[in-house]
Amino acid sequence: ARLPRSAVLKKILDSVKDLVKETNWDCNEEGMSMQALDTGRIVLVEVMLREAAFESYACEVPMTLGIDMEPFGKVLRCAGGDEKVTIKASRNDQDHIELVFENEEKERMSAFELKLMDIDGEHMAVPDAEWGAEISMPSSEFKKIVMDLAEIGSDLTIAVSKLGVTFTAQGNNCKGSMVLQPSTAVDKKSEQVAISFTEPLEMTFAAPYMKMITKAAALSSTVTLSLDEACPICVRYEMEDNAGHIKYYLAPKED
Amino acid sequence: GLRQGTLHSFFSKP
């Protein structure tokens, strides 16, 4: 599997490493994907890197690669963001993978081996949901709102109504809320806020977890929040050019 | 106050 830029892998690692320390990557002809729960079982993260994400991709037999994020991160730090990355996994020797970074400009090449782990992964079945509300907005804006409000209080409430979408945080000595209304005047789709809902709803989530979920803003200019009463929120970032996505499910706080 | 739920009450193992 050869990626044109290592930056994609770096960003994916940054987006999951606070939640997941080790995870199985499932490789098949469609691409590479992973699903993992955080240790508290509060967040489920799913990553899909489709074949379209790669400059070249070949997977003759489906394989599962058990990756420890810490050494993987150390290896990836050795790659320049613009360098190509080739990941090689051998079906005959499933003890490790090889990573080759190529800098075409400088004619430099570096090669690493990463030992694979035998991870007893727990795969969760996520039912197809009919969401009560969906909000799409610029990922940078969502990130700023979450980062700012997480400083105010540890509970982040998201309310959807005719007024728009309201993000509220309450701390011991301050409270703040931010309201976004659908924007239709903005030309660029990536800068638009779109809100759809069947019934008004209001749900509360742990702000520190939501903060971790905003790291994936680096992977996509837009984010979609899907909510339904008393269900986990789905926060989805679609990568450009059908390259794949990263999705987080965060369990709500309840009475 | 509010209690943090986990995902197990929503998602099951296949």
C-alpha cells in the first residue's frame, strides 16, 4: 500500500492515539480499516482508508495487522509530511510490517520495521440509525467551539431546535453558549452550516472526550454531527476524493 | 448530576 503523502497517516494517528493505544487494522481489497473502543468504553472510533486513498494498493489475501500506536508514532515521526509511504505486509511473515518513506526531491529513502501485536480486538456492531438531527459545519469551527467551551465546563450540551444548534457548557463559576444558524449565503460548501432535524433535541456529552474527537479536523474541512435522543452522537469526518473517513461514536451523559 | 454512559448499552457484539 503506497500513500502519496505520509501526512494522512500522521493525522489519523493524531486523531486516535489519545483514545486507543493499540488496534487491529483490517486489510482487504477495499482498503484498510480499523475500529476500536477506548478503555473507558465511552468512545468508539472507526477509520476507513479506501483504495482510492492510495497511489497503489494491492491486498491479495485479507490480513489483520495488530498495531501498537506508540512505536508506530515513533516511526511515522521519521517521515516528512510530503514523503511517500509504502506499507508492506507479507502473508508469509506476519510478525512485522515494513514502512518505507521516500522523498523524491531529495532522493532520500528510509525504511523501518514495525513489530505486529496479537490484539484481542472487540468488534462492536453499530446499528444503522435514523438520526433525529444532523448538523454539518466547518470542522475548524466545531473544533474552536468545543475547545473554547471545554474550558468553561466539563459538560457540553448540544441542542437542536428552530433557533439553530446551541452548544452550551456550564462550569462552577461560568456558563457559556454558542448558537449557530444554518448559513445559505456562504458560497463554499465547506464553509456552510446545515441543520436538519425532526424533533428538537438536547443531549449532553463529556467535553474532554469531545475535545479529543476534534483532532480529526486536520483530516477534513467539514464535520457532520448525527444525533438521536438518548443515543451516542456520531461525529463523522469525510476525507476528500472518496479517500475514506473517520467516525467517532460518543456515549451521552444521562440522568 | 449526569452520569457518563458507556457504549455497551447501545452497541452489541455481532
